[in-house]
Amino acid sequence: MFVITKKKQSVETSQELIEDEEFKNKHRKSNKAFTRVRKLHFSLLLVLILQKSMKSIQLILNEFTSNFSLETISNSAYTQARANLKYTAFIELNQKAVVDVMYKDDNIKLYKAMRVIGIDGSKILLPDSAEIKKEFGEISYSNDHPEVKGSHNYGLASVMYDVLNRVAVDSVLSHARAYEVDLAIKHLAHGEKNDLLLHDRNYASYFYLATLCSFDRNFVTRCSSASFKKAQEMLRGEGSDSQIVTLQSPPNKLKTIEANDLPKEITVRFVRVQLETGEYEVLVTSLLDETEYPTIDFLEIYHLRWGIEGFYAILKTRLNLENFSGKTAESIYQDFYSTIYLTGLESILTADIDEQLADKPTKNKQKVNRAVSFNAIKNQAIELLCSDEKSDVVIKRLEKLFLTNKVSIRTKRKVLRQKRSIRHQINYLKRKKKIVF
């Protein structure tokens, strides 16, 4: 029952914010914006941005006005309206209607009383415009051929993601050349003492681990072959599989450590696990108790980090984030943060359906098909967030759609990564890829 309550609360909080005058005043760019009664008012604009589609903007606007028997809205009017909207509206929506609702009580998924939080960054391909290049920067490429050179506009996304409850606790879209560790440290202000932070090998530095210790955060971080000396030894198969070590600040980083008031030595545990391929993986962690956290458990713990990889896959494939709907910096931020909010709303709306499917006595456990759920939410966005129809009625209608096409979870299936040719990738994108919306 608590999940149903959260569903209703998330939807109704979204509705209240979208219709709230104070919320509108906070997230408009001028006092004159959205004051006159227009066809494209503030709340409707927000929902239309959430419905971002692979179709052209004008087609979306035509379909919308036709379905609701409204006067036609031009692409120009839509573009001018969104230019008056601050992207921060979607950040507040995600915080108050998703994050706050998800954690309003103790009814959440935990691992040994800890939230499991993955932190990771990912490059986001951006449209080609001078304004976007100035805001986010570009990255050069050569395609492995020195004579073929060029550059693309990119941004760096960094997300603090609850992998068990499928919610982005905090997210940021930054400059292409931003440092992932700097962005991760900013995320810590949005965390809690009972968080277990999972990181890939890009984060295995003394400075970052010392920062985590200063915040009193637990962590499990993969070590690269060029990281700590102890990790290098263990990757070669030397020593025991679990070793508690006191790390000293590197001499060349001492001034930085002192300037940030960080400890000059920290005690950590290095854990070595063996993959199915026979290769070793070494993790550095703050979980020192070998009885409560035996070495064998760390394969399962670190495997949970793939939740954030799956999250980025949803952003870039299911929701086609990189198919941006504008060529201004503001439109890029709007598309990014609205998509983050949409993923959290979907997680809350499908949580109990996933549990029902998982409990069914079938050969393979099942879950909601994300292609179906995101399509349903986008198609019902107006009714869900911007209409007089009761939220209970719309939620029930969505639940029926979520249950139409389940997918099976085949845990024992192993799909090896294959390097695809450019021709194969183009064929997939042109003929095989299934567009959600």
C-alpha cells in the first residue's frame, strides 16, 4: 500500500508544483514571462518539454492541439516560450516530487541498512551550435586515422544514482573537460551517512578517498592497474584476498590535502575478487569488518554498480537524450533535467508492479518493459500532470499498460561484448532500433 501512496503523492506533488504561482515565479526568466493568458501557458510548456520526442517539434504540437481540440501552436511560439523558462524547474520537480517522496519513510530497498549509491560520469553528445560549444566545450577525435580529424560538442553528465530504488538523487550536466571527481564531491552534499558509494576505477585516488572519509561515507571503489601500490600487488595475485592498509598522502599532493583540511592518512581495506573469466579485480573499501562484510560478498556488492550503467543506457537509448530538441544551452539543460525527472517518476510508478511480477511463480523472474512504461508515461503526461482528471484514474490506466508487455530477467544469460563495425551500427540505427516515443 505504501507504494501506491507514493505514486499518488509523487503525481500530486508534481501537479501542485506545476500549477503553483510561486514555483512559476521562481523558474521564469523575467517578471513579465507567463503573465498573459496564452495558449502555451507555464504548466503546459513544462509537460510538452517532458514529452520530447523523436518527431519534429511541430508534429508534436500539431498532435497535441488536435487531441485536445485547441488552436494550433507554432514551433516559433513554443521556442519563444521555452526561452523564458529556467531549467531549474525540472531540478526542483525531481527533488520534491521524486527524491523527497521516495525517501519520506523507511519503505525503501537497502543493503545491510545502507542506501547503495552509484556515482559515475558519462560524456553526452550535444548539437552543433556556437552557443553550446561556448557553454560546454568540444572534444577532438581522429577515428584512429591521423588524417581524419574533427571535433564534436560534448557535455559531461555526472549522476548520484540509487541503484536499488532507481532514483537519481542528484545530477549535473557540466563542461566536457570537467573532472569527474570534482563533480562527485559536489554530489556528497546530497547524500546521507548511511550511503554506500560505488565507483569505477576513475575515482580511485587518495584525494577522493580522503574526502569520502572526511564526509564519513562508506565506499567501494574499483582500483586500476595504475592506482595504489597495494592494489597493483594484489592484481598480480600477491598476498591474501583481504588486506587492511593505512594509506599515506602522496608527497606531491600534500599541499592540496592540507588546503582542503583532509586527513594525511586513512585506513582502508583492499579486497580481491576473481571474475568468471579468471581475471582479478581489486576493490578499495571503507568496510573494514571482515566478519560482517566477507570478501565473497564484494562480487555482489560491486555488481550492483551496473545499475548506474543501466541508467545511462536508458537515458541514451530508450529516452534518446542525445536527440536534443533545441540548439541553445538552456534547451540542453531543460532536456537533460526533465529526462532525469521523468526516469524518477517512472521508477515510482512502476515499483510495485515490478515487485508483483518478481513474486509470480514463473520460470524466469519478470519486470516491467521500460519501452512500454516510458512510452505510456509520455503519452499520458498531459492527463497525468496537467488535467482535471483524478490522479488515481490515470495511475490505474498506466498500470494496465505497464502489465501488457513484461520482459523476463534471464540472470544466467551472458552476452559477450562485441566490437561492431560502423556499417553494422548504422544498419542497427536505421532499420532495427525500436523508438520508444
